[in-house]
Amino acid sequence: MSTLSFRDIGLPAAQLRAVENKAKHAGQTALQYVRSLVKRDLLSDRTFAEILRPIRNDVRKSGLTERELGAIVARARRATRPAPAKKRKAKQ
């Protein structure tokens, strides 16, 4: 396999700068950022079932029950969602 430089892909200078800026904001190098875009695009060709197959296999092998897995997912959702805003009573 030949070695390809990030600059060899033929983007105009303005687009290269835009890629470098996006990468910086994402905390990545330009090469890491472009690699993630390519991976995302390649994954988009796969069905959701194909993407989840390794995860489902690992869960099956772990011996977790549906209830245990549901509890793990529920905890993760609660941990990542912001708390709901409290409703204020309207002044009359």
C-alpha cells in the first residue's frame, strides 16, 4: 500500500484550512478528522443490525439478562440527559 499524505488528496487550500480548523475544534489532527469522516461514511453503508452485531454478541456472551441490560441502559440515559427544567407557576 502506498503512503498518502493528507495534502495529496487534492483539496483547495481554503478547504484544507477549513478541515484543519474543524479538526482543531474537535480536538483532533487534520488526519484524524478526515479518517473519522471516511469511517463514518463507510459505516453509513451498513445496516443498524450489522453495526450492532458485535455488541449483541458480546452481551449474549456476557450472560446479562434483558432486565440487567435494560437497567444499564436506563442508568446511562439518566447520566447523560440534562435534568428537566422545573415549571414555574404563572403570576396572576
